[in-house]
Amino acid sequence: MTGQMLSRGRRSLVARGLALAMGFVAIAPFTALSQPAETVTMRDVLLSGQGFRLAAEAIDIAGSSATRSSLEAAVRSGNPDAMIDRLGQLGASSVRFTNLRVERSQGGPRAFLGFGRLQLTGLSAGRIRQAQGTDGQFGSGPSQPARFASFNASELDAAFLVRLIGGAAPPSDAARPVLRSAVLERVEAVYGTGTRVSAERATLSDLRLMPGARAGDFGLMGAVEISDIRLVTPPRTGQTLPNEIRIKALVIGADRPSSDDVPTRYRARLDEVTVPLPAADTTPSIRNIRALGLDALVVSAALEGSWSPAARELKLDRLGVDLPGLGAITLAGLMSNVAPEVFTEVPSGANARWNEAQIRTLSVTIRDDGLFERVVARDARATSRSVADVRSTFSRQASGIVQRMTEGVPNRAVPDALMRFVSDPKVLTIAIAAKPGASLPLSALLATGGLASLSDRFELTATTR
């Protein structure tokens, strides 16, 4: 996973729409007048600029000391670059849009963002302290729009985003915070295949543009968390009910930047992906899994790690998959000589630097939580044999395979541990560690036959419990 948490070349439509909406109302030099401030309402506003169109049934500007005529002139004319320079002079306490729609009018496929209501408060020096919207929609291309019930964002750097989107912002040498937080509630979308996707909540936190970001090339770091996701697909051939997959949470993060703006904490997690196994489904794979005594397959996966700029070490705390009631497999380790370019360069450059990394430790842990006994019970039913007989046969066959694979291996630690595990599956851990003064290149470890050729440089251990 790299610091470019969201892929290059993709833009944040929500951030872009909000930034443009802000720019369109902040376009004139507002001079403090002696008259008391009042709410000024403008109706049927339609604007174009920088390849985008903005339409609003009404725009309400509150707290500004400018006259109505100057506000009218400011909102209904001007260009995005000029709007940005005048944003801090608006002097409004809030700006509210009714039936707002911002869409791309050129430079790419159809894309739009809309709100039934959108209120912005705390406009100062191009930033928005708070944005609150309801009845939202967004989409691109010919697909149906996605919908969300509410939107709430804080500390949005709207002026910079408009400049960046319009190509007027030069690349920065440092990461730039653009969003403190944003929350979308009750998001729903329907795709052309009839698949429906919904999520109860989506949260963005501490988003920053990476150094060098430019229009169409947004390197971002921060965190995204989506909870209570449902994917409902149409019935397959021969089925009468739709298929529904549930995901408790999806988390992706790259944050805690170093002084050089390189993320030092990385994580990706899928919590409780639940795939139903319908009794009426005749698919062979589904029937085989159901024969293990399962009505649904539940899977969780996670990656967690951190990078130390001072030591240039990457610590892999966990990379694994867990199937409750069946088993789990987890990798962990420590790598040295990990340069910052592995996180900041384009893939070709990053891969070259990855080849310089050195393995200090690496371990894999396999845990059986009932899979072996479920397989034994399934085969016992299928062959009308006793569970004890099938268990004994499986253990004998597995032991024979291990013996053939490890025949002639002088270090019996791993073969002996494997024999114990296949005879009584519980927990097996195999670990390697570089010997003092020795290097264990990641590139050599991943190469075919690399592990055997490097046996003089590492210690190999295996344990069961």
C-alpha cells in the first residue's frame, strides 16, 4: 500500500463540487458599509466557468454588509480564478443553496454533484469551517446517480481546490490539508447490472494532497471508513431470491505523515464480509461449503503496518485472513532499508526501491479453528465411515506428503513441526530471521528457489501449540 491512498488520476467529486460552489458565490470585493447586514436571496442562478456549470434554484447570503446590487453582480458574473481571490472579502456569516447542481460541461464524461439543501458557514480566506447538506446526489457517465441522505464536512480548503481543479494552482512542495472530516449518511447506488450497493455511513478524515499534486493527478493521504455495506445482486439462473453480501466495515488509511510528508501508518481492513450460502443453490462450490455445516461464509481481512523514517524500517504488524469457525492465516515481519520513494514514486520507481529492501524477520501463523474437523465430518457422512477412521486416514496421508517434501532436509525443525500440525491441527508458526551481519534481500526471497539459496543467511524456526 502506498501513500497515494486513492489512485492517481481520480478526483474527489464531492470536494470538487463544494469547492466550485464556494467559488461561485465569493467573487466580488465586498466593502464594509454602514447599513445593517441582511439576507440577500438570488433565484434561478446559472453560471459557467472552468469547464463546469452551476445551477441553483436559490442562493441565500446572510451577514454580508455588501449591497444587493454588488452581491448580484458578484454572484452572476466573473471567472473562477477571480472568485478565489475575493473569497475572503465576502463577509457573509453563511451561504445557503437550494436545489444546487454542479456538473462538468467539458473535458470528460458527464459528472455532477447536487444537493436539495446545502449550507456553508465560516467562510474565511478561502476556507469553509462547516458544510451541511441534505438530499444529495452524485454520478458520472451514463450510470444512475448515487444518493445520500446527508453530508457534513469541516475545515474544507475550497479556494485551493478550485484553483487545483482549474489548473491554476502550481504543484506544492509540501502536503496540503484540504479536509478535516466529512461524513455521508445512508448512501445508495444502483448499477447497470441491477446490483444495489448501500452503506449506512462513509467517513473521510484528515485528507491531505501529497506534494506535487496537480489537476487530474491527486495523490491523497488520510483515512476512509465505510460501515454497514450491503451489495444486493439479482438472482442467478435457477434462483428466485437476490443475493445479498454484507460488510460490517471497510477501512483504508495512510496517515501520520513524517516531516517529509510521507505517511508512516498504513492500514486496510475488511470486517465480517458475510456471504450467504442458500440451501437451494446448486452451484458445486456452494454445496461443498454448505456441507461443512455453514449457512454463510464469514471472512475478515486486515493489513496493518508502520514505517519509521529515522530507521527506514517497515514493520508489518499483520497481514491476514480470518474465517471464524474455520481458521486463519497471518503474516508479520520487519524490513530494513525501506526508502521513502517506495511510498511516493510511481509504481516503476517504487518497485526499484522495493528491490533494495532487506528482510530482518518474517513469520507466518496458521490457525485451525475447526476446519479440519468439519472436513472430516463431511467426508465421513459422504463415505458412510466413522469420523475416527476418516481423521486417521487424513492425518496419515498428510504426514506422508510432509515426509516426501522434506526428505533429506538437515534442519528438522520445520518438518517435525509440520508433522505435529497435520497430526493434530491447532496453531503452526514458521519464522525466519536474518543472521547477525547477514542481509536477506526481499527480491531474492521472492524469486523462485530464493529461500533455499539463502539458507546460510537466516535462521529458520517452527513451533506448534
